[in-house]
Amino acid sequence: RGLAQDVRVVVQGQVTAPPDVFGGQQMYIQDAGAGILLYFHEGEYPSLREGDWVQVLGETGSYHGERELKVDSAQDFQFLRAGQPLTPVQIRTGEVGEATEGLLARIEGSVVGRETDAFTLDDGSGQARVYIREVAGLQRPPVEEGEIWRVVGIVSQWAQAAPFEGGYRLLSRYGGDMVRVTIAAPTSEPTEPAPPSPSTTCVALIHLGIAYLFLPALL
């Protein structure tokens, strides 16, 4: 990930987002230290599953700020062996950024904002935008502000314009990646205490009056 642009490299890693998740030309792989987006320039990827080990020859580049490997053809792509899906890395919402870009990560926090295709979580360390791409065939779940959600996804970047800074988000892959932990606490308005019943007050006064009148005789 730290190499200059347009450098030819060979990398190995495990699939964290197969090609059918974000469209036929994109997929993500990850090794022990980092993850990266693969962009298939021509042709189609072989059939792959999450956890599969692959080896790729590609050229370093970036698109709207996100680092990627551009793969020219199927001959540059090699399936190595099947593997178990990787466990997401637990990070704080404020850690969704350049240092974690490309990783399969899990965050948890309170809903502090929502959009048509996204919502924002904050665990106190900073805000993280959870983005649901239309190509993934998902819709934003019915989130409410104040709810706690746990989300698994790929840390990605989409900066609108040069110098392509910021725009980090967590890309959900499947519907099961987004889980509501707690619902929002209901809001309640303070209520005034009910006035005492007139009839009860009257009876109490009458009883007190009788007790007062009979007090000398008792003595």
C-alpha cells in the first residue's frame, strides 16, 4: 500500500469481498497486515468465495483517493487454495480512515445521522459513515438516532475531488453485516401531578373537624 503509483507488484491474500458483492470488476483481499481493492480491467474474475487465497499481479494506483491494484487480465490472477473467512478487525468509529483502509473491520456505536443510502455511527472516538452501495443489492436498514448498531464492512474511501482527501466510510457487504444492538430510549415529557380529589379533601376536613370537636371530651 505504501508503494508509488504505477508499480507492478505481486501480492497474495484472502478474499474479504468476492467479485459478486460490489460488482464484477471489484473485489477486496487482505493479508496479515493490510487489505486492498482489486480492480479487474478486462474479463471476469474466477468464481471465488470469502476466505479463498489468491495471488495477483497488478499495478498500483488509486481511485478517488482509495489505493487499488489494477489487474489487466485473467492471466494475472491465480487461485491458490480455499480458506476460512477472516475475522473482522475490531476498531473504533474514529479509526475508520487511511490507516485502516482496505481492511475488513467491525465497529459499534450510536446512530448520530442517517441518509438515504448511509448512516453515521459514533462510539465517542469520532464519527464513521456506513455506506450501503446500490450495486451490493442492499438498502439502508430502518435506523433511528440513539440506537446502538454493530456493523462489519470494508474500510473504503471516496473523495469527491483532488487532492482526494477524506471521504472514508465502511462498506457493508451483506444484510447480516448490520445488526441493531439496542433500540433508542423512548423520550418522555415531564407530567404535572394530578390535583387532589375535591371530595376526598372535603371528607378529610370533616373528619378532622369531628376529631377536634370531640378532643375536649376525650381529655
